[in-house]
Amino acid sequence: MRRPELGAVAGLILVTVFFMATADAVMFNLAGLVNFLTPAAQLGILALGAALLMIGGEFDLSIGSMIAFGGLVFSAAIVVFQLPLIVAVLLTLLVAGSIGALNAWIVLSTALPSFIVTLASLFILRGLSLVGLKWATGGSTQLRGVTEAVEGSALLGFFSGKAFEGVFTTMGKHGLIPKFPNGEAMITGIPVEIVWFVALTALATWVLLRTPLGNWIFASGGDPIAAKNSGVPVRNVKIGLFVLAALCAGLVAIITVLDSGSTDARRGFQKEFEAIIAAVIGGCLLTGGYGSAVGAFLGSIIFGMVMIGLTYTRIDQDWYLVFLGAMLLVAVLFNNIIRKRVTGER
């Protein structure tokens, strides 16, 4: 009960054992690990924002569509308006944060369920992405030319490419990392999204477990009335969590656009559900007040492992969707048992 992430640890062990028994051995070499950790990191950044918001007692179903809309804002700023990369990044995060704040204001002002409010935002943002891309491109739903527009930018390495390349080059020369048969090192650096993923997980874990704000988040999700009576600024906490979830989606939008060099209207499709499932697998209760950032971290790795791992087997990759649903059901049932034990319900 003190370690919400232990369910995700068990799930990760089971999935690892499964693929070690059924997948090609190259899945677990150094290059294979990076191969499935990269999509896990992109989902994980989104899942961290979703997990903290769920611990605070709310949901945001618009974060997947926010990736598409944030990608539109970011790409249009660079390609259409030819703004510098730093300005485009700040503008994208500002727009994303503002939409998160708007969602929070509607939820808190009307007392409507956040599920309904952000479901409406999901469709609005997806529609705006379609309309905006057609405007920016003259009829297409894909906007290209980002790579050429940002080439040479000093800020590019923070959001795209690989980190610690010099370190890995040195390690390769001294034989400290595995090499391919042709003599090249299996990896030349760590994808930037993985660095962001690990850093944000560490920061979120520290905030939740070591700061008053973390206590406020748990209290706001567990019993908002009692928390408010105890002096916790519940409204401000929840607004901040909505903004954080939106900012995480904006960051994923920036990273994915720079990685691919383009954006399209289907970017981030259904990622809001995958992020929430990853958070639930990580131990977050649907009722709020319980969960962990480490759990969301591990849940995202499970998704990345299954998503990419199926390509190393002879199993039809469409089983991934079956896995999503099954894992959600199992995690909710498990978390419900934990909730009853914590609250003393029968």
C-alpha cells in the first residue's frame, strides 16, 4: 500500500519474461533497449502529467489531441511564420498551458466532471488541428519543412537527436559498449526524449514525496473538502495540475515534430487513453489521492516494450490493442482491491 508502483514492477517482470521467451534475442541488446525505450519515453512524459492530475483527483482526455494541436502551433510558428526555435517552443508551451488552465477553470467553475469537459476539448482540439493544418498548407493535413527550418539552431539538441554522444563515442573506442559485426557501436547516444523522461520522473517523484506541494496533491485528490478545510489551496493545485498535463503534451508535440520533421492531424491519436492506462498500471486510483510517478514511468516502459516487442516475434501486432484493454482491466481491479483495503471498505 505504501508502494503504488509495485504492481507495475510485477507487470514489467511478467512482460520481460514473456518476450525473453518468445522474441528475438536482439530485442534485449543495447540497441534493442533504446528501440523500445524511445516510444516509451514519449508516452511516459504524457503519462507523468496524467498521473499527477489523476492523483489530484481529475482527468484530462484532451492531452492526445493537444499533441496534434501543439504540433500545429509549433510547426506553423517555424515554417509559416519563420520564427526562431526558442520563440516557437515558448509559444507552443504557452498555448498548451493556457488551454490546460482553461480546462481547469471550466471544471472548477461549473463543477462539471473533468472527464466530460476534457472530452469536449479532445474533439475541439482535434478539429482545430485539421482546420489549422488545411489553412497552413492550402488543403493538406500534414505540414512539412520543419527540419530544414530549424537546421543549425543552438537549441535543437535539447529537443531532438541524441544526448551524450561524445561519451558514447569514447566508450565505443575503448570497447566499453557492444558493437555491431561491422565494428560500429550499437548506440551513439541516448535519445533526448529518454533524458527528458528520466529527469521529469525524478522531479515528479521528488515533488510528490519530499515537498508540501506533493502532500497538497495527494490531499486534493483524496478528500478535497477536508483538504480545503485544512488550508490546502485545492483550486490552485488542480489548476496547476491541468496546466502541467497540458505542458507535458506540448513538450511531446515539440519532440515528435522535431524528430519527424513534420506534423499531421492524427498526431497523438488515442495517446490520452494510453497515458491514463499507463498511470493506472502504475498504481494511480481512478478516484484520486493515490499513485506515483515511478509507477507511471514503469507503466510506460511496459507499453513501449509490448509495442516494439511484438515486432520481434511472429505475433500479430494488432494484439497490442487487446493487451491495452486487458492491462487496464487487470490494473483497475487490482487498484480497486488496494483502495478498499486503504479505506477499510468491504
